[in-house]
Amino acid sequence: MDSKLLEIICCPVTHQPLEYLDQARLEQLNQAIRDGKALNSADQVVSGEFPEALVARDARLVYPIRNGIPILLEEESIDWTRLPG
């Protein structure tokens, strides 16, 4: 994803800046997805691991990046506080 784009996009819910989810938390998220325990904001089980993700500055809402494109839809977001562990 273009670094210029990352400078101007924000969380559609909180309007906070977004940053890349660090590798350790990305692995924790992907483990929850593999275990079938990750729900998106639409309360659907998330399928398919995330190669990359963005997180709001408050570290609560996570958005997938698919094929280099950030998916900034509220219903696609994952609330970090709802993940197991």
C-alpha cells in the first residue's frame, strides 16, 4: 500500500489515523481467524487470514488489507477487544 495513502486515510468509525498492525498482533489475529473465533463488526466469523491489516491509533478496530487495498468498511472491521486471549 502506498505510504502517501496511509497518511491521509482514517478509521471510518473513530476518524483516528490508521497504521499497520504489527507482526505479533497480526499473528494473534490470524490465529483467532484459524480457530474460528474472530468476528467482524457484522458478527460474522472471519474466514481467510490477513496478510496485512491496519489498526486505528487507539488499537481497537482492525481493517484487512486485501490485494494491497485497505477494506475500510465498518462491517469488515474487527474489534480487537472482542478477540480471545
